[in-house]
Amino acid sequence: MTESESPRVTRPTMVVLGVQDGTPPYRLVEVAGELVGKAHSVLDVIEIARQLGLDDIDLDDPDVVRWVGGDKFTWTPWWPRHPPKPEPRA
């Protein structure tokens, strides 16, 4: 197999991990395998990138940003919150 026939495997510059349950929910952001911040919206992802010198980052390019557990529009957990169980009556 020649190099041109082999699949292209690249590591994206930024990885936005799945939504974490919190008030408000958030997503952790990694760059080069290191945790660099917490984002509550896509605007936070853009701000983190800007602070790291990635001013013209393309959030839709999978070679640049990998979205785990949803896309750039996913900012709430997909699983429902469980309400507290009522205490048994005596």
C-alpha cells in the first residue's frame, strides 16, 4: 500500500467533549490532548480558541474541531434528569 492509498488519520486541533451535567451544563475543551477550558456555549469555544491564538478556527471542519457526544448545537445532556424520589410515608 502506498502512502496515497492509506487512509488519512489526523488529530484535530481542538476536541470538545460531551455535555456534562451541571447548572448550567458545560463541555470540556481540549487542545493537543490537554484540558484548556470549560465551555457553556459555542461562543465559549470560540473565545477559548481565540485566547490560544486560533482566531480563524472553522468549527465545522472535523480536521480542526472534533465534537464528542453531539455537535456545536448540543449544549444540554441527552439523558433526562431523575427527580428526587419521594420519601416513603410512615
